[in-house]
Amino acid sequence: MRLRRQQLRPPHAGSPPDAVRNLLAVQSQEFPYARWTLAQRSSANDSPIVTASDVERDVADGIILRTHILRPTWHFVHRDDLGWLMGLSADRLHQGNKGMYRQTGVDEDAAARSGHILATAVAGGAHKTREELAEVLGQAGFPSKGLGFVYHLMHAEISRVLVSGSPVRSSGGALKQTYALFEERVPGSTPTPPTPEIRDYSLGQLTLRYFSSRGPATVKDCAAWSGLTMKDVKRGIQVAQDISPGSLGTIELEGIQYHLAAEEVESLANEHPLAVKDPALPRVDLIQCYDEYVMGYSQSRHFLGGVAPYFPEDNGPMHVVLLDGRLAGWWRHGFSGGACQLDVRMNRPATAAEQGALQREVERYGRFLGMETTLL
């Protein structure tokens, strides 16, 4: 059910922006793998497939924006949602960064001055890379490297001064993020704290979108994902019932209450929900370790069937191999000679049918990249 609600199974999203809208926010600190996260949800196994270039185009056009939000970490967010979502998140993000602001000298006055300098630098569509903004701040007497620079930049993002611009390619071919003026990419968004009524409505929207796309999930799952308090999430569930009556339902499993799309309750309550064998199995999915199928849960992440994210000590791969929806190994990509090589390590020897399913996923990844892709 989670695979289907997250659109890793049909019905898929119509496009990468639609996939982002469904999930509301998609963790994206590893941009190359995060592109694949959106393409997976927008493409069936057969061609045509959404490509890396398609996702990059949506990011360049500003339909999909990438910024620090929620916990905080990098996320993809649709431009139509970023204004109100940042309004809901900003105070908690600044509060969470308070110690580092103090340590790095990012006080209210310094942040206002650096924010003005950064805004001026990118105004009028003059998108700039991190390195270019470091030079701008350095010339103005602000830190141009280290944590001081990082937190001035993050403060400007959270304060709705900066947001992602059109990516550019380095001389070596790597894609690099740029920064743009928030008000130019998200027009009409005001960087003022929301009124209590608007905040309540935002809580309702967040919980409705979260449980509709990730349910069944718990209040603790949503709180950990969103960075909000459990009190806020419970309030959001109440408001969601007013915004969209009957859209969410609940069910108790092993003494724990789960929230989910109302139309799924009967299916989940069925004593034998998997009685009909899926002819498409076995199915292998190569997902990033920060995929919402992993990071969308905390209290109930154990349904994944293993520990993720996982950070190997031997420099092994850390991204997640799913076999019929459950953790079955680890993978990563590498590039050489204009081709992609996938390092895939299963937790146990694959059967012939499972190896065939893996090969089909490798071929799908190659079509996404637009290059020859093979298993190491």
C-alpha cells in the first residue's frame, strides 16, 4: 500500500512535478539520485521513461525547487507549495539552528545585512553558484568558507531570501546548484510569520498530504518527517478533517494507531490482503537511501524489513535495493568512459527470477540516464 500511495507502483504520477506535489517534499541532498526518485514515480517499466534531463529541466524552470526545509535538509518542493510550507517550517528551523547561529556569528543584524547582499547579488535572474556567492560575501567582509558561510546561506534560504536557481554544469560535467531570489521563483510569497488561522490551515494541509501519500503511518512518523511536534500533527489531523471531510481514516495495528487515506482502510483491515499473488513479482527497485519510502517513516520504518539509511564502514554502497518492497541489499552508481556501472550487493544470492528482475531495473536506470548501464 505504501509503494502504491507513494507512486512507486501504478498509478504513477503524470510528471516529476506531479510526483513532488503528491509527496509534498522529497528529500534530495544527493541530487543525482534524487532525480531518479522523481523519475521512478513518473515512469512505468516500459518506455518512454522520464529521464534525468526531464527532471533537471523542471528544476531549471523553477517548477521544482530545492532548498533546506522541514528537518532541515535538502528537499525538492513544488513551487506552489514552498511559500506556505516554509512559512510553517521557518521558525522551527531557525530555532533548531540557534546554537550554530550563535557559534558562527549569525545574529539578527548580521543575517539581515548578509541577506540583503545575497538578494542583491541574485536579483533580476542573476542565478549564482555557491562559490560565486562565497566570493560576494567575502568581499563584503562576511565568511566565505566554513560553517560561517554555510549558516549565512542557510539563514537566507529559511528566511525566504534565496532558493534554488537553474543548475549549471561544471567544466568536468557535474551538475551544480545555483541560487536565485526567492520572490522571483515563488512570486506572491510573503516572508512574514503566518497568522494562527493560516498556520492551522497549513498544518491541516501538511498532515492531509502526508498521510494521503505515505499512509498507513503514525503521528510519530509524521512528526519526525516534518520536524513538527506531535501536538502540531494531531492538530493538523483535526483540521484536515475540516478541510477535506472523510479523506483520512484510522486503523489500529498491534496496538498502534495508523492514519491513512480513507479508501484504503477496508483493504488494510482485510485479514488476508495479500491472498492474490501479484504476477509482476519478483520486482526489484533501486531507490536512494533517502527515498521517502525510507525517510517518510520513523516509528514504523521496520516494515521496510531492515535498517536504513545505512552507512557502511567499508566504503560499500549505501543506497537501498528493494525486493518486492522490502530491503534486500545495497547499490550505487559509478561512471567511466561515458557509461554507468552499478555496484549492487544483495543480502543473499538472488534466484534466477530475482536476477532477471534486477536486470530489468538496471536497464530502466540506463534509459533514465540515457547511457549504457551495466552491473559490475
